[in-house]
Amino acid sequence: MIKIENITKKFGRLDVLKGIDLEISPGKITAILGPNGSGKSTLIKSVLGMVIPDSGNISIDGVSVLGDWKYRNKISYLPQIASFPENLTVKNLIRMLKDIRQQPANESFLISLFKIEEFLDKRIKHLSGGTRQKVNLLLACMFNNPIIILDEPTTGLDPVSVVNLKNLIRQQKEEGTTIIFTTHIMSLVDDLADEIVFLLEGNIHYQGTKEQLKEKNKSKDLELAIANMLVEKKEIKLDSKPFRYVESLAI
């Protein structure tokens, strides 16, 4: 279990996280959602040790990880924007990551799954955006770690690769992996997430299942349920009928 207790974080005068309390269940798929600037990336990077909270605690399986680094060997991470040496070939990049992590890897399966065979000898700088994302997913998922964190994993992917990614995530869940992902694609959340955590202005605005969120906001469509949740204070309801009025939202 990942337990986050009263985490706060400021950047200058900006309060990014305002006392976050959150427990992420093991072996489940959790989607962390929210508008741009809501604190999603800062929360994820706090779990990864890439951002040091101003206060609070983060523990994994009952052990505090603040000030530690070895726990990161248990986590696989896909950043929203991955940056690798442009002159390395895909094959050399895979070898480099394996040398760094010194863990068993299942790269052969993922190379086949995402159809990367023909790109193994190509340099990173010569790859298209979609192919880069496939390589990024391969690197993030090739180690058998108990926790996987994916930040916008479908960016640039073709429909077939999205389906393969969904199946991969489901397979990982069946094997007991704890999976956390962020996305702006609500169909991905609807298909995969066991639990939704919705951040708004550095606070948890909603935590629960997608079914509970739909019921609470009286919508069978997850995207509309989230939109209704965001504008409910102005009593503006959105539905699938002809467009009436929509406040400017970044969902």
C-alpha cells in the first residue's frame, strides 16, 4: 500500500499540494485526474522522490520513503515527457537501462507487443513521436516491479497500440501490480480504473469508483460526470443533448 499523509508543497508563493491524504490500494488501478495545474505531477513526483514535500509523510508497505532512495527499485515510471540520449539506438538504450537497474527484464515480449523490432537499430533522434512513446512504454514496463506509474501513457499512440497497452495494464493488474496513471482520456479511465482520485487546486476533490462518480453526478458518461462535478457550484449541467452552455474548462 502507498500511504500519503498530509503532504504539502509550495513552489514560491504557489500552494501546489495542500495537505493531501491518500491511500492507494495494492493490486489496483488508480487514475489520478484533474485540470492542468491541479497538482497531479507534483503528487506523483513526490511519491517518486523527485519532489521533496514541505511537510507530511509517504510510506510504502508501512515504511516511510522520505529521505530514502532504494525503494525506487520497486517502481517503474513513465514520465509524460521522456528525454533520452538522442544518438543512442533503441537497442543500446534498452541495454543501458538494464545495466543501470540490474533487474530481470521482459523486453522481448514488449518489443513484439508494440512492434518495435524494425526500430531497434535506429537512433532515438530518428524516431517518430508515436514510436518514441512505444519505446518509452517498453522501458517503463520491462521490469517486473510491484508498482508502475504512468504519466499520460497514450500520448501519440495509434489505436492498435492503445488496445495493446490496455491489455498490458490489465495483465499487470492480474499479476498483482499496483498501477497509477494520469490521463486526459476519459475512455481510458472508464476502461481501466478501479479508483479515481480527482485533484483540484491542490486538494482531493473526489476519491472513489467511477460508478460512484457517475451516480453522484447523475450521468452514465464519465466525462460528463466530471464536467458536471466541476461546474456544479454554478448549477450548470451538461448532457449529451444539443449543446447549450459550457464554461471554459481544462479537464
